[in-house]
Amino acid sequence: QRQMCIRDWFMGAPPGCPHQGNMTPLMIAAGRSYQSCQAAGCVRRLLAAGADPNRADSDGWTALHFACLNNNEEAARALLAEPRTDRTLRHKGGKTAADVAAKRGHPGLAALAR
């Protein structure tokens, strides 16, 4: 399902098109914990195409939250390089992306996201 969402975007769907759980292609790419440099490239392309880095899913998670959850430092760096990214946003549980990284045992990523 998630790979289909990214493929849909490459086939011409808008970069912010939500799929299951109100997740966008940007959230899905940022949350990829494997091949992080490829995911970061996809994140950069989606941002350049106009994807909103602050859009949240149905639980209030943004692309930065997903990058921090899965320790995808390259994607987090790409998101944080985008001036529109708000690192202070909190999900419905009240946690920022930095809080998520810290809780998951990723102190370097938590410091980056603060």
C-alpha cells in the first residue's frame, strides 16, 4: 500500500495526496528506515514538488515524526533543511519529533530535531 502511494505520486498524483490513515507520500518516504539515502532523495523531490512538510496524519504525526520514529537521519536532515518544516509540532499524544526520537533511543536524531 505504501509503495503504491509513492508510485502514484511518481505517476502524477499530487504530492500531498493522502492514502490510508491520511498518510502522504512524504510521510511514507520519511518513515522508510532502510535505504535511507534513497528515501531522503525521495523526500527532497517531494518537497520540491510542493509537499507540505507540516501536514499531519490522523494521529497528528508529520513526516518528521516518522523520520525520527524510524531513525532515518538523512530524511530528517532533508526535512529540516526545508524552511517550511515546523519542528515544534506535536502529535495527538503531545510529543514532538525530537521527543519521539529520544524515546526510541536515537539521541543524535533527537538533538538534530530539537
